[in-house]
Amino acid sequence: MAVTRGFVGRRTADSSRVPPGQYVTRDFPVLSAGPTPYTPLDAWDFTIRGGVDRPVSWSWTEFQALPHEKFTVDIHCVTKWTKLDMAWSGVSLDTFLDATPTQAAYALAFSDGGYTTNIPLADLRGGRAWVVDEYDGRPLDPEHGGPARLLVPHLYFWKSAKWIRGLDLRAADQPGFWEMFGYHNYGDPWKEQRYYGD
Amino acid sequence: MERAALLRRLTWQTGTVISTTFETPRVKTITLAVPDWRGHRAGQHLDVRLTAPDGYQTERSYSIATAPTDEYLSLTVERLDDGEVSPYLVDELRAGDELEFRGPVGGHFVWDNDFGGPLFLVAGGSGLVPLRSMLRYHRAIGSRVPVRVLCSARSLELLIYREELMEMATYDLVDVSITLTREAPSSWRGYRGRIDPMLLSMAGWAADQMPLTYICGPTAFVETAAAGLVALGYDAARIRTERFGGTGV
């Protein structure tokens, strides 16, 4: 390991919560590949399609009526920032997936604006993933993915698709937007799976 | 086929600092000699990794400032007062030092000649860095794609690549507009004030010319520019953005 001349660095107090190569920020950075879409709530729905008997959709009103959980998690972005103790409210993916029996093993999340990202279905079950519509006690801002985004905190944040509109369930894995551009297919921050081959 | 070409494992490598140059009092360009650089596309970035004597490491991403056709690889880094890496890079790093990095990274915020045009490049502050790579590349390959550039800076003194922009503005195919948001010399004949739809419509292309647009800058700047262009009728699918910093939340 080559030491960088003259570099001392700052250590984070609670380094057990910070994955390798990450730094803690108090800010909430924004990264998006294009303009922020603004979809009216009466035109919004969340759809599970693909490997299901028939596609199932929830309107905004139906989504609002589903049981919401409030939870606090740490978020790790592949661009190196980690933000601790982020407070969200949303609907567990289990709630949606319990209503849509499937043999599929993979999901391709799709969003307004054309963004996609792929996640093994097992990672969306078991209370580890949500569709969130509230951050810090307030409706989710459009630049942070509002009205609703996917939240999969145990993977790098690009897997938590902003402006989520649904899941395409598949028997075979298909890389999404950033995965096609050389980002890691799975994206475990604790294994520092940033890019292809990591 | 393109995907196969992009999917190469990114290993850490070391470059030697050839020179460091102040662009403004807080922004420095670091030029690296890299023995076996695999090449990059205009607009891509690098991950830089610093290692302390006790083995502590930290990483940050920086846009590549030079074109794929340039001899050396340069990064332009803005010093963030509360930063961990940028103060080191701006204050401490000097010619002869070695810097560890891997890349190139990113495949969306890139420009190639065959993407068509006309091209509209919109930069807020140091968001100009990846766009400078595109402009240098555009020039180096003799592209015939017409380009309009809109740069927003607080003052003329804080505008990076000033001389280079002025020179680029003399090319037939490149128009450069600058807006100064805080202070302007009394003789200033460019734009003043923050970007808004009026300024975007004057400095950019008409929507029916189907421009390809790249916007880079702080989050609020990019949100304003992208939303303004969509409101002017620009095709959202032909607007590519790269943001830095947060929303202060």
C-alpha cells in the first residue's frame, strides 16, 4: 500500500458504520443522469409486471392507504458519501410482492425519466427494501426522487431508484442503466462493489 | 458491443504529478503523467485514493479536465474548506508526487462526435471541468458539430479556464456565453445574474434544432438549468446532467 506523501486524513468517529472508501457527509447530495421528472400524482402508479400472472398496479391513493413504516438507516452512495441515520417513511416491498406471487428471481426497477436498475428479488424481500414517499418527516423532494423512490439501503444508493414506477420481474438478470455503463451488477458497499469486476 | 468494451475491471494505478496550476485562488489543475493510461472519453471521471501512514484510506471522484487526445491527464480540483481530500490536493500535492487513482469511470455524461448536435454545454462554477474535456476533444478531432457554451461564475476572477475559453470563443463553430452572478467589471459586456429561462433561451439553441445538452454544476444550478430547458421545449432524453453537492438538507 503506497502512502500518499503529506496526507494525514480525517477519521470518522464511528468507523464501524462507514464502509471502505466512504466518507460521512451531513449534506444530502443529489445525483441524477438527466432532468428531474415531475409526474402528477393522479397520473402516478406503481406496477409489478413481467413474471406475474397479470400486472398489478397501485394508484397514488392506493399506495398511500398501504401500511407505512417509519425507519432510520445509513445510506452509502457509490460516489463515496455516506449519510448516517436517515429517517424515511414508506411501504415495505414485502407488501407489494406478497400480492404478486412469482417464480422470478430478479427485478428490474423502472422509473419516470427512463432510469432502470436491477436487483435480485431476494434483496427486495425480508423487510430490507421499501417504496418511500417521506424523508425527515416531509414529502420526498422531487430532486431526491419524489413523489416516491425505491430504497434498498444495504446496497449502494444507485440501486434505490428515484421516481420509481414499478418492477419488471424476470427469470434472468438484466443490467440496468448504470450497470450497463460498468458499475457493479450487485453493489454491496461493505465489499466495495463499485464497478464491474470489484 | 459497446457494453463489452466498457466492462473492464478497474485497477488502481499511479500517476506522477507533472505540474500544478492555479486556475483561481481556490481551484487548481493537477497534471499527471500516467505510463499506461488506457484512455478515456470526454466527460468521464477518476476515483482518487489517498493513503495515510497508518493505512487509513479515503477516495473521491474528480472529472477529467483534458481530452482523450491530450498528452497528459489533468484534474481540476476546487478546494472545499471543510473537505478532507481537496485541501490536500490543492494545498499540499506538488510536482514529483505520486497520486493513486483508477478509472475512467462513468459512461453517460460523455460526448462523442457521432452523437450529433448541435451541442449545448452549460456549466456552473467548476462544473466546467468535464465540459472543457469535451470542448478540447471537439477541437482536437476537428468536429463540425456547432457548440454553444454557457458558463456561470461568481466573478471573472473566479471563472476557471478564462484564457482558454476566450480562445475557444474565436473558433467559428463555438460560441461562448458567460454570466457573472456576484460582481462584474464596469466594462463587462457579457451576461449578469443567475441563469433563468430567458438567459438559457438567449445563450442556447432553439428547441426545434434538437440540441444535445450537457449540464454540470452544483445541484441547484443543474435543477434550474435542466427544468428551464425542459420548459423551453428541449427533449429531456437529450439532456445529460452531472451534479455535485447537496441540497443542504
